[in-house]
Amino acid sequence: MSDCIFCAIAAKDIHGRIVHETEHSLAFLDVNPLAPGHTLVVPKDHYARLDDLPEEISADLWRTVDELVPRVEAAVDADATNVGMNNGPAAGQEVEHVHVHIVPRFEGDGGSPIHAVGGTRPDLSDEELDDIEAAISN
């Protein structure tokens, strides 16, 4: 996609601080990091949402994330990491190209757990939870 910044980085049309590359995935430092070492892992080809990814590309992407988490932590001496993605504009996805964030975390850094991104928590009844369980399971 010609106007996608992540496609331009993957095509090496613009500079990216690339830290890892596979046949299908590319990892580079985020230019607006939440912490030192904040890394993005993207498929090289353009896919807007997670459910757009072919199985082979998805497997490569998550294998790359799995491989990089300990390397990123070690590189910046992090105590832990948050790994996550925004899947669609309603979830806060600003670049409509699948990307996984690896965000190093440090003891006392003032950051929040992943539950903080959800806003107000719903008060769901057992019946509502049962309905959701059934809908996902089928």
C-alpha cells in the first residue's frame, strides 16, 4: 500500500531501525517509544487486521514476537514486557497495518497493566458470560 508507513519501512523506501527480519516479518524500533527498546513487529506485506493474515504469515509474525521478547528485554535490561496490538481503529489502531508492540517494562516505571486499555469494565451477569462463552466456542 503506497501510503502505509510500515509498508515503506518493509520495502526499505524509508529508514527504520530494523532489529530483525524473516521472510515474512520485520521488526524495528518504534519512533514514538513508550519505553527504551519499544519494538514493532509487522508482516512485510500489507494486512490491515489480524484476521486478514494468512496462516503462514500469522505463524511467522508470532514466532518472531516470541523470539524477540527475551532479546528486547535483555538489550535494555527490562524487568518484563507488555506484548499487545490494537486490532482495528476502534481499538486504537493508528496505522492500519498489523503490528505487534513489544514494550519493555521496568520496576516502578509508572506504567499500567494491559487491563488499563479497556476503559470502564462491564458488569456482566453469569447468563451474559455464558452467552459469550457459547458464541466464541462455536
